Amino acid sequence: MTGLGGLRVLVVAGDALARAGLAAQLAQQPGLIIVGQVGLTPDLAPEIEAYRPDVLIWDLAWDPATALEDLAALPDDAPPVLALMADAANAAGAWSAGARGLILRDAGPERIYSALAAVHQGLTVLDPALSPVIPGGRGLGAESVQLTPRELEALRLLAGGLTNKAIADRMGISENTVKFHVNGVLGKLNAQSRTEAVAQAARMGLILL
């Protein structure tokens, strides 16, 4: 359960500089609490017990062989993992090892934050550049979802964290019309909430978190 102070995140990476840099970057995001930084280990259970994170962000770096082994060794009741990928080469391996979200390392902190929040809520997040290499990933594409141009515009603004009023101002329409577009997006994506819609759209490649 997320604490009152925000989403508790444990940073995992084999490289100490990468850990520190990622932690510093994410610490600037309101709503995130970096509870700790740990290196690679085949048994993360003690660290998880000590830090009690809501979600793990795992930088798989450029040589992820050991990292993938450690990821696969996580206990079944471990918090969900968002894996940062250098490229698509090891995406399938990270997926098979149990990562619930895959995103490229060069994604900005806002996109990473959105992905962490979605993964914590039990959703799957796949960077559009990585989904083609995931088993079944091609079936998650946008071809089966037909959003109107205005629905797509509203969706992109939703992904930016804008309120209905802010979206209305940006699009030059009324808040009631925004609600109409948002409801259309939720229905077409079979989503129960705005956050779920954004995560589903990212998984399908409609938007990039």
C-alpha cells in the first residue's frame, strides 16, 4: 500500500553511479520517495523487507546477464518491477524474468514516474520500441483501437497529468466536451480510470510515457 508521503521506490542497479544518478533524478518528482539504493544480489528479500518499497525500478544497463538472473530470482510476493532497458536486445529476457514494465533508459523522469505509478497499480507498461520483441507484444498494438483525433489529443494531455479544465483550455473546448472525449477513450481502451487508460495506451504504442 502506498504511504501517505507518496510512492515508495527502491532503486536497483549494478553500477553505483547509475544508481545514484537515477535516484537523484527521480527524487525530484513529487509523489515519489526513494527509500533506498541497492546493487545486484541473488537475494533481494532482505533489502525488500528493510526498505518496504511499493515498486522496484531496475536498471538493467548494457550487460544485463547477471541482472536478469537476479530479477528472475525475486520471490513471488516481491513488489512489481519496472525495468530500464538500454535497447530491445534483452527486453524479452527481462519480460520472461518477471518485469511488469519495460521502458528505455533515456525516458525522462516524468515518463518513468508515470510508468512506476502504472506498474504499482498492477498494470503492464511496455515502451512502444520494445513491445514488438515481447511474446504477444505485437498483439498489443493500436490497430484494434480507433481513437478520433480529438480523443487522441485528450489522451496525450491526460498522459501529461493535466486536469480536465487544463485540457479544455489547451484544446479550446468545454470541460463537458473533455469529459465526453475522456469517457470515449476509457471505453475504447476498456480502462476503469485515467491512469489505467494512459498505461494501456502506452502499452499499445498509442503514446509514449
